[in-house]
Amino acid sequence: MKKFVTEHQSPYLDLSAEVSEILYEGKSDFQDIIVADSKEFGRMLVLDGVFQTSDKDEFIYHECITHIPLFLHPNPKNVLIIGGGDGGAAREAVRHPEVEHVTMVDIDGKVIELSKQFFPAISKAMRENNPKLTVKVGDGIAFMREAKDFYDVIIVDCSDPVGPGEGLFTYEFYKDTFKALKEDGLFVQQTESPFMHSKLVREIKDCVSDIFPITRLYTAFIPLYPTGMHCFTMGSKKYDPLTWEPNRKRTFPTKYYNEGIQRSAFVLPNFVKDVLYGE
Ligand code: SAM
């Protein structure tokens, strides 16, 4: 009998991945968790029925959510990651020599523990206790409320706006994020698919642009996520990705990111411009 894990991407569309083995299936205090070996994507993490990451395509998401904001900032010393319990964003952030300290706050210690056990490559920085990285288990919303004028770059590597991640998509949270950043700081958040979640993408852009002087959207092609077209919303106090010029040399290899992607990711198809700015 074939086995599958399935994400109900919309009421009308499912994505099912055939799996050879379910390695873990259980519940934390916050969500249902599955770790499975799939035939197409390799090992996958599924939270509350939503595909979070896979060994095969994780590099695209993690490089885009991390290197695009970090290379926009000329000197990112202090980085905060909200969510990101699999450790992929932290792994990429610590590779920047300019980055002195990364704080990661995920609400679910069980996701962190299982990622260390089942995703050794993704969780490398957490597993090896990288000296630049501090991992905290706690609510990112409460953490942000207390932070002030400290971070150069904030990465919101969250799950979808349901369950524990819901409050990470609110006006109050973006206000607190603005407050937590230094005067030239910037933040980025994964904001789903502009094709399938256009209403959400527009609402987030409207909120963020009410608070930040510069608001930009960028996209990446992520096979595991709904429609394969994923977007990230960026709010910045000073640096504009549309006028970016290389400000330092990249000292490590990447699989998706390059200097062309840093620019082209912000070039939007007309229908996405309509989502953001249309009537
Ligand atoms: N790449 C993924 C995606 O876009 O589907 C996100 C991956 S990461 C595993 C998402 C993490 O956000 C989860 O580990 C979850 O526990 C965490 N999370 C959800 N709500 C949170 C909150 N309020 N504070 C901190 N972390 C939260």
C-alpha cells in the first residue's frame, strides 16, 4: 500500500507526496508534526498539515530569506530570526563574516529537537552549537514586543498565518518589528504565494508600508510551496533593494543565491504589481 503526506493547499487543491517512511508523527503543545521520507523531495517536515521544508529544495527558501536581506544591509552585525525552528535560516545567517550574533526565537522546542535529529544538514548551526547563534524557545510576538533599537536585520521565518503563527502577520507585530530595528535596519517575512494568497499579500504590504519608509516584495521559485511561486515582504528604514549595488564580497558558495538574484528577485510580473498596487 502506497503512503502519502498531503497538504490541502486550498479548498480545491491538494499536493500529495508519496513517502517511503513516516519517521515521526506526533503533537507538540502548539502543532501536529510529521517527519517523513518522501520519494520526490527527500525528507520533509510537515506542521499542522502544511509542508514546511524538504531536504531537496530547502536551499532555495533559506538562501532567499537570509542572503537577500543580509546582503542588502552593508554591515549586519545583529540578526534576529523569528520562527525558523528547522535551523535553515540560522545556518545561512552565521555564514556572513559581518554577522556577529544571531538570535533565533521559535515557539516550539519540539520542532527544534526533531530538526536536530532528522535534518542534520538544515540544522547544522544549531547542532554544532555555533558560537554566533543563540536559540531561544518562546513566542516571537512577545519577544518582539520587548526588543528595542537593537537589530540590523530581522528575518521572520514563520509558518502560515493560522495557529501559533497568526499573530506574526498583524499591524502590531510590524510596529514592534520597526521598533526592534536600528535606525538603518530592515526586516523580511515569508508571505506565501502572490498567485494563491493575493489578498493576504496585499494586506501585509499595506500594513508594512504604513510603518516602514521602504516596502518591497521579492519572489523565488520554491517547488514545495503552493503554486511554486513564493514571495517575501521586506520593510526597510534606509536601504532600498531597487538601488542595490554590491557592498562587499560574498565569501561562501551558494546554490540559488547570486548577485543577479539579489536584483532580479525584486522584478515583479505585472499581475503581482496589480496585487500590490492595483485598485
Ligand atoms: N519555511 C517554512 C515555511 O514557509 O513554511 C517556515 C519554517 S519554520 C519551521 C516555521 C516555524 O515558525 C515553526 O517552527 C513554528 O514553530 C514557528 N512559529 C510559529 N509561530 C511562532 C511564534 N508565534 N513565535 C515563534 N515561532 C513561531
